[in-house]
Amino acid sequence: MNDRTNGKNGQANGHLVLEDRKAQTFSVNREVFVSPTVFEDESRAIFDKCWIYVGHASEIRNPGDFRTRNVAGRPIIFCRDRQCTPRALINSCRHRGAIVCREREGNARQFYCMYHGWTYHTDGKLKAIPGDDAYGEKFDKSTLGLVEVPRFEHYRDFYFLNFDRDAPDLATYLAGAKEYIDLVVDQSPSGRMEIISGVQEYDIKANWKLLVENSVDDYHLVTTHSTWLNYMRNSGVNISVPKGQLLPTKGIGKDLGNGHLTTDNPNYRGRPVAKWISIYGEDAKADIDAIRKELVERLGETRAARVADTNRNLVVFPNLVINDGSSVTVRNFYPLGPDHMRVTAWALGPVEETEAQRARRLHAFLTFYGPGGFATPDDVTALELAQQGFAAWREVQWSDLSRGMGKSANEPQLHTDEGHLRVFWRRWSELMEQHP
């Protein structure tokens, strides 16, 4: 890669992202967080070209099950047809364009357009048209089914779509992210994880790329989340920070290829599958010990320790985050404008969990990652304050992401460095440069 990564829409001679490896600096032009032009270009260059998360197989277990979602700006029906085949259909009537499935979720024998009554099978094929005798003899109903997305594939029950027919297959696209998805799925004895009923939804008045940064930015933890850290200390968790460190343990930030990235940290948060700590209460000790024993018997000591004793925040480029820490949270977010995003998050857990194990998982899901928990309100405030500061982007043009660049090639980029954040920005810039 050249020392300088260029963008085409920004100021400073057209550069949106500047990297100078000799000077050990990396800067992002703040115009990328406020510009309607950049926002529109992202829609075409990134969300029309990358694999975008749709949903998890466990959300549509039975024939006729469906979930309606907005995916990359399009209304989508994520469903199983009557033969139980998963599908992703564009939720727009072929007649005059109206949404044909108006419920958020459910089970359907057919999809019915309330505008003129066109009816579709759950595989998308057109079933019936009121007054079809008014159409000419060459009118062909077989060509007017609901449109399927161009590409629809899954990995370990995580389903993605792509609007680019020429895109590489999903497994190739995911690259090193597959290893970290495997670590999540390996928590289940059967390899079957499920989305737990209930969803978190909230808006943030900030640019979507800020949440990508925030999701893997452990540099902010001590300052932004001091309330949570004090809570953990008061619960008996040893999170004293050694001199010269920002956190109790030294994790790393990793480049997983194709813009995907992760933090990979020794556990200090307290996990329902990790070594018991006081935060879960004495009653949980035997249960958590049994979970760990099963992991060791099934996976071996080394793999079990990898699954249970490390935390990871995985970003699948561009907008899926899987937080595998005190709970497993699947978080997806979409830009509604340059300064507005919508966030949706679900808890994920093994299908074999007992009621008590599920209760601990949901408690962690709500109390840390939830919109009313310890972490998320702090993060939302921080991102919205940043967005407000970007109103002065013409006068203060650049954000600095150079932390960790002064290290030698043999030194790891820590989770409190910004090397993994730079992975996202390099890929973002590369795709924006390829956009005509």
C-alpha cells in the first residue's frame, strides 16, 4: 500500500484518508462524517458491493416464518418458504411497488399486497391477481414474482446478502472473521446458537462509521465507562490496572482481511462460560464450572480456554459487530443520513442453555450492552458529542488515528492502539476510490 491513501471527495487536495508511514501519522478528514455526497457514495461503493448481514437461521425456524428488515436501504423479507428453504425477497409488489409484508415478524402462508390485492407465495412466486382477465394474452404472471436478492449465503447460520452478482462468495469475503465466528458457535455443545427473543433498537444521532470505531476502541474504556469499572470492582472483580497499562490485561487488535477486524483480549469482564467470578453470585459457581467442564471434554483444554477465557469484539465489514464478552451480542446498524444511524441488537446463546444460564446471559446483555445499560448510554453520548464537534469540520479538518504507529513491526498492536481501526479505514478508502 502506498504511504498515502487518497479519497476523491474531500478537501486537502481531495484526500479523505491520509496515511504517512514515515511520519507515523494516520488522519481521517472529518468531512466523511458530515457530507451528503460521501453518504451517497458510500451507499453505492460499500453497501451495494459488500456482504451485508440479514439475520440468523434461528429467527426463521419453520416453514412460513418471516422477519421484515431494512437491509442496505432496501425493504427485505427474510423468510422460509413452505419447503423450509431460507430466502431473502425484496419486499416490494411487482405491480405498483407497495410493501407486501407489513408485519415485523410472524408466520405466513402467503404475502398479500393491500394496495391492489396481488398475492405471492412464500417463495416469492406470484400466486393470484384480482381481475387477471383484464390483462392481455401475452401477460406472463410467472415473470412477476417478488424479486430475490442477487446473492444470499450463510456461514454457521449467519445469513448475508449481496447486491453485486459478481462479488466473491461469502466464505472468501469473511476471510479471517470465520475463525472468530467459530469461537462464538463453539460455545454450543451441538454447534447450534440461537437468537434469544427480544431485541434492542435505538437511534444514534451520529455517523455510522463512528460506531464501527467505538465497537473496537478499548482506548476509551477507562475514561468513558468508569461507572461500569467501579461496579465491577465493587462486585469483587479484580480489575486493578498495572502501571503503564490502560486495562487490567493486554489484548490485541487484529486485521482479519477484507476490512474485518477484532479485539482479542484475555478475559476480565466475567463471562458465563469463563472461570467463575463473584459478579454472578455463589449459586452460579457449580453451573459455570459444569459449562467449562463440558467445553474441555468436547474441545480440549487449549480450545476450551480459547473459547472461554478470551473476549472479542468482531467487526464484519462494513456494519456488523459481534460482541463476545459478558454476553454474545449481535449488533447491526444502518446509516439513515450522514449524522443519523439506527442500531439493532440481539442476544445470542447456545440452544442447550438452561433457564438459569439464559437468565445470566440476558442480564449481561441488558446491563452492559443494552441501551439502558452501563456501556451503551456512555457510548451514545460520546458519539453524539463527536458528531456535534464535526460541525466545525472546515476549521478542524482532521481526526487522528495514529496511536500505535510508532511500534516496530515485531510489536503487536494492542487493543488500546488504533491499528485495527486503521484496518477499517483503509478498506473504506479503497472501496470509495474504486467507485466511479
